[in-house]
Amino acid sequence: MMMACEVLKFLFLQFLILNFVCCCIGFDPKDKYYINCGSSADVAVGSITYIADKSSSRFLSTPEDILAHTSSNSIASSDDSVLFRTARIFTKPSRYTFPLRQSGRHWIRLRFYPFLYQNLDMKSANFSVFSSHKKTRLLSDFSPQNGTVKEYLLNVTSGIMVITFSPSRNSFAYVNSVEVVSAPDSLITDDASLFNPIMAYSGLVDQALETVVRVNMGGPFVSLVNDTLGRSWVPDWSFLLHPNLATNASNIGGVRYPGGGATQDIAPPTVYGTCTKMNSQSDPNSNFNVTWNFGVDAGFQYLIRLHFCDIVSKGANQLVFDVYIGEFLVDRDLELSSVSQGSLATAYFKDFVTPLMDKDSLSVSIGPSKLSYYPDALLNGLEVMKISRKGSFSIGASSLTAFLRSKKKLVMIVGVSVGVTFVSLIVVGVLVFMRRRKKKQEVSHSKIWIHIPVDGGASHSHTMDSNLSYCIPFAVVEEATNSFDEGRVIGVGGFGKVYEGVLGDGTKLAVKRGNPSSPQGLAEFRTEIEMLSRFRHRHLVSLLGYCDEKNEMILVYEYMENGTLKSHLYGSNLPSLGWKERLQICIGAARGLHYLHTGYTKAVIHRDVKSANILLDENLMAKVADFGLSKTGPDINQTHVSTAVKGSFGYLDPEYFRRQQLTEKSDVYSFGVVMFEVVCARPVIVPSLPREMVNLGEWAIKWQKKGELDQIIDHRLVGRIKPNSLRKYGETAEKCLAEFGVDRPSMGDVLWNLEYALQLQEAVVRDDPEESSSNNIHEISPHFNDVDTSNSFGQFERSSGDDLSDASVSKVFSQLIRSEGR
Ligand SMILES: *[C@@H]1O[C@H](CO)[C@@H](O)[C@H](O)[C@H]1NC(C)=O
Ligand SMILES: *[C@@H]1O[C@H](CO)[C@@H](O)[C@H](O)[C@H]1NC(C)=O
Ligand SMILES: *[C@@H]1O[C@H](CO)[C@@H](O)[C@H](O)[C@H]1NC(C)=O
Ligand SMILES: *[C@@H]1O[C@H](CO)[C@@H](O)[C@H](O)[C@H]1NC(C)=O
Ligand SMILES: *[C@@H]1O[C@H](CO)[C@@H](O)[C@H](O)[C@H]1NC(C)=O
Ligand SMILES: *[C@@H]1O[C@H](CO)[C@@H](O)[C@H](O)[C@H]1NC(C)=O
């Protein structure tokens, strides 16, 4: 039933998209203003008429009329060069006001060409340009030295567009042409279709974009007259890092547009029909990248759109390749024929949003994939668009320096971790159709219980001495793991392997053995010991001891019989959990996190909350694991930052990604995603699903907001959750996913609400739907005394019933010591 339903939904969606796309072909802009400034005559550029300046005067408000023109023949000829011959000069702030008929995306294009007019050298102009929409500063202290076209794409929601030219002190402004034209709304799709390397980038609809470069790979300049939306595309050769490694191919006639996704408005066939590809010269061992470099401004994020069309593959041997932006593998094993349902030469594009740039160049590379049967890779077109920041496209030199100082490390680190994590899940430009090959199947380990962090956590000034009591002899570890028998490996990570260990009396252990050749391993190892030995709580996985003999870096943890929460939700054959069990697990994990956030004088932020890091013991009691990435907050100093900023796809707080400000609320966000995962029992990212379903957080929120979360819950729970309990649960998860951290509840509040949802499930509550969400909660919350917002550590360490009693640790520990003696 569910399946059939999903299929129907999917078909319906495709149907909508097809219809939608049909309407966009031959886009007819509702608003179109083309002004040939400074000219007394209309001129035609292709099929477009730029009207004479005089007839535009009803749009213009300026104190003086200064029209300039040149007859110089140094202006390079191009389809629009006629527009460069005249200009309007402004000595005082002046503005164009255009009434708009339709809200939505609009192009603003401004042409500037400095020439000599009656001894006035227009190269000395210096001015700023603003658009009324959100007071966006388009240009700051701009002084063009040669002919240039500035192009912006703004989502305008008011009925007018005002463009103001404002001369800098003792200077003047000018402009050669002004155009304001509607763009198809489908051109820049909403946030759901954009995935940055870590997660969906949201908020693009509100951002202004500036075109930095628009490139036609492997082909000629495509002029504005050959583009349905009046854009121009430049050839790529000058951007190639090693032109000799690249070659080009062309088949313009062969380009096809699919039913959904790319249209001629996305890019014309002249762009999709040419490409730059690897110059493999028939050498099957070729192994190199083709790389393009582009100048950008540090301190901004960029939207990068890559256009692909496999015009080179023939027959069955279709190309598969990897795509990088900067150092980051953004698309692994891209197989164009499979994204276009088996057909070749089909237009396809993908969008990426970069982190804030910390340098002034950006590279894009393509190269062979591990799955390539023959090394080849291609790219047909590329657009780089700057995303406005704080309403501007430029930041002052001093704030830039400050930005670089503060953000440099962080930005790079976000990047690095991106490279390490699941990058193949990243991007869905349009609709991702079912991949023909399932390349990455979820591996289901019923027994993996600890995820190995790649790096350590916050550093402390304490020495190892304070932890000497945890030191375990190597011989004991060796015996417990049967000399690190490969058959006992229950997990593998960047740090090393995790083995199941058994002591003489049958007590099980988890033994994590670090790779001694890892250079930063030692510091991380020490940090983890510091962190773990300091935090003891029933709902945190405990460190039992460590071993550093013979250069070993071994950590020994309590064994968690029932593996990860994730493995109990999907991707395994484990029996399904009931609703009450799931609630209790969430409550346990929330307690562990609440303790981390409040149980110590300084909050500790876990940073990698996900269902794979919530482990279950033999009684299905939840414990949070892997706080190797944890940070003490809020004052994170430089040394902490330099370890790593990490997170997992689909769980990462968007605010953290955008602002790089780490707070406990980032954990709350991730926990909210886990809550939806628990109730829906599906992975947080499924790239093969229709676009709006790919990201669980976004998908579930959509249903929750409609009050219909029950439509998408795990089918095994249908009819088993009391509506009030589900409502409370859904509302809580929704609050956790609030866009801004300040709007999210604390972990203590979440815990409290989960307890309440459990009460609603268990108790016979008066069935008053209004009452249930807000009132009368205190009376039915009996076990609440251990949740306290006070920061007292002592309360948790010993007296609370919630902590791991030191007795149980020392029991196992003494066993470890004793078995050494044997
Ligand atoms: C433009 O004017 C600003 C402010 O007066 C000044 O800081 C800047 O150096 C000027 N730019 C040029 C190229 O003269
Ligand atoms: C235009 O001027 C800028 C500096 O103002 C320079 O970097 C660029 O190379 C020039 N472009 C051409 C085509 O001359
Ligand atoms: C423009 O912004 C409005 C309000 O933020 C949003 O509802 C709309 O979808 C946006 N349109 C486009 C085409 O991005
Ligand atoms: C561009 O358009 C012009 C006029 O419509 C046409 O003559 C020319 O062949 C086109 N160029 C390309 C590269 O398609
Ligand atoms: C490849 O590019 C060069 C230089 O722009 C051009 O002369 C040649 O015709 C192109 N080849 C193809 C197959 O498009
Ligand atoms: C291609 O570039 C990426 C990113 O810089 C790099 O990691 C990868 O090793 C390169 N591949 C080859 C074959 O050089």
C-alpha cells in the first residue's frame, strides 16, 4: 500500500513538473525595461529595443541632464557595443523608478563604458549603485576602467524597483544602459533544490545574486542575442589551469531537454552542445583533473551552477566521473546517462552553494572516478554567482581583514570535513531520478555501536596524570581482543578500528585502536581521554580505560549490546521498536545531551548528534556516544577551532553553517532531525527520492506544519500512537528545527516535552486536544526532579540517580586489572 502510494505521489509530482516546465518555454517577461542611456535614438540589439533616453525620462529623477556620447572607434565590436557609445552622467544622486507588474526574480543589467567626453575622462568616475529592494548595495565606490556589464538577479516583492546612482565624494557617476527584466521564477529554484556541501542551503529566495562569470565550456562566445534570457556566455579557455590537459567536443544539434529540469531558459543548446573534456589521448591510464580557476571575493558565499550534457559517450560505455569545487569532492561517480534516465545528450544541471570564501579564487575540477571504465570527464557550462551578504556585494577592506582573521580556519575546516564525509549525497540540482545503479548501499551492522571520531575534542590543560587510574596494560587488551582478531572488528573509522573484546569472566568491552601513524592522533587521543573521563552519566557511553604502551593509542569503552539507534530504525532486519520504546530512547538521549549542555560549569556541545551516535544497551537504554568532536562553549578559542568543525549530512544546523557560530542549539537542531528519523524510520538524506523528499528534516517539517505528520510516520507505528502524543512530539521536533537557534528550545525543554509525550501515550489523559498542548502539564510529570536547569555539576556527578555510578566503572576496571594478573 505504502509503496503504491509513494509511486502515485511520485508520478503526480512529475506530472506537475512537466506542466510547469511547458509553461516556461519561450519565456515572456512581464516586466521589461531596456534603456539606452544618453542616446536620442532607440537601438535594436537582436530582437530587443533599447529605448532612447528621452523617452525614459518619466522613469528618471535627476537634477541635471548630462548626455555623453563618443564616436571613438576603439570600442570593440559586439552585438551590444552600440549601447556603449552613449552614457548619462550624474553629478548628484539620481534614480530610475520602474513600476513592476509582477513580483519574483528580476534581472538588473547595467552597462558601463568609460570614454572621453569633452575633456571629461569617465575613468575618473567613482560611485555607488543601490537597488530599492531591501536597499541592496549593488556597487560600492565603483570606478570602471573598461567596458563592463554588471548583472544581478533579485527577487523583488514590492511593486516598484528604484535604482539609485550615487557619486562618491568629489566625483560623478554614469551609466550606458539600464535594464530591468522579469526572469522565470524557475531559474533559481527554492532552497529545497539547493544543497551545499553539508546540507540544504535555505534562504536563497531572499538573497540577491550577482553574476561573476558565465562560461560556455569548449565552445565560442554566446552572445545575448543567442540566449532566451539575454545572458552572454564566455569561452572557457582563459580559465583553464592546464589547457593542454583539456580538449573540446561539440554536438549542438544532438542536445535534448528532459521533461523535468533543464530547459532552454536554463541554458541554450549552444552551451549544452559543446564541452571541455579530459584530453586522455586514448591512454587508459590517464589520471588527472581538468581544472578552471575563477576570481572571487573573500567573505562571500557563491552559488555555482554546473551544466552537463553527455555529448561524447557512445553506446553502452558511458562516462562516469568525479566533480570537485575547490578541494571538495562535490559529486562522486556522476553518471549523466543515469540521471537522465538512460538517455544521452540530455541537458542537466546542478547547483552548489559554497561556504564563505576565505580566498580570492575558486576552482572547479573534473576527473576520472573509481568507477570509470575509461578515464574521461566533461563539463558543458558553468555559472558563478555571488550571494549578497548583509545587503551588499562588497565589504570594506577593514571588515574583510577582520573577517579573514576570524573565519579563515573555520571555513577551511568546514571544507575539509566535507571532503571526508559522504559527499556523494550532496547535490540534487533538479529532480533526482532513481539512479540506475545503487552505488552506496547502507551497510547494516547490527553490532556497530561506536562511531570513531576522526579527531579529538577540546583540549585541556590537564595532564594525563589525572587519568592514570584508567591506564590498562596492553597485554590485557591484546588478550581481550584475541590479538586484535579481524573477525572481531565491529566498526572502522578514520581513527582506526573498533574491536569487540571479552574479559575472562565474559564482560564485553569495545576496544578502539588508533592508528599510530596518524600524526595528530596522539593529541586527539589525549583529548578524548580527558573529555570522556570527565563526563560520567548514565546516558553517555563510558570510557573504561585506555592504553598507551608501545606507542599504542587504545580506548576501552563499555559495550553496547544493541548497537545504534539507527540500526533499529531502518536498514537492518532488527525487530521494529514500539512507540513507547522509541520515546524512552529519545528521552535517554535527550538526558545525556542535557547533561553535556548543563552538567558542567561550561556547556559542552556534542556537534555530531545523529541516530548512529545514539547507542543502546541490553535494556535498550540510550547512551550518547562519540563526543570526540565535542567543544566546550561558548567561548571557543583558536586552538579548539583548529581541530575540526564537523557534522553529518542532514543533521547540521543551517545557522551554524551560515554563521559558523556554535551553540548548544546546534545540537538541539540535530536532535530534532533525529526525532523525525525516529518517528518516520527513514534515512535523513535519500538522494534518489523526489526533490522535496530528499532531506528528511525539510520533508517532515512540511507535513508537521500542515498538521499531518501522521501521514508520513513509520507504517509500523500507524494506529499505535495516541494522537496527542504524536502531536506533542511533532511540535517539539518542529521547534528544534527552528531556523534560528534562539527560537529553539533548550535540551531541558525538549526532555520535558518528550516526557510529556510519553505521559500522553501511557496515561489516560482527558482527550481535550486544546488542553493537551499547553496546560496542566505539571501534575502529570512525576519523574521530573532530575531535570534541572541549574549548572551544578555535583548534582549530576554523584547524587542524581541518573549518573553512572562510579562503582560500576570500578568493577569493570578492577576486572581488567585482575585479568592482567592471571
Ligand atoms: C572612490 O571613492 C572612495 C570614497 O571617496 C575612495 O575611498 C576610493 O579610493 C575611490 N576609488 C577610486 C578608484 O578612486
Ligand atoms: C578591465 O579593468 C580591470 C581593472 O579595472 C582589469 O582587471 C581587467 O583586466 C580589465 N579588462 C579588460 C578586458 O581590459
Ligand atoms: C521571492 O521571495 C518570496 C518571499 O520571500 C518567496 O515567497 C518567493 O517564493 C520568492 N520567489 C522566487 C522566485 O524566489
Ligand atoms: C546567434 O543568433 C544569430 C541571429 O539570430 C544567428 O545568426 C547565429 O547563427 C546565432 N549564433 C549561434 C552561435 O547560434
Ligand atoms: C575547440 O576549440 C577551438 C578553439 O576555440 C576551436 O577552434 C575548435 O573548433 C573547437 N573544437 C570543437 C570540436 O568544437
Ligand atoms: C583532482 O582534484 C581533487 C581536488 O583538488 C584532488 O583531491 C584529486 O586528487 C585530484 N585528482 C587527480 C587525479 O589529480
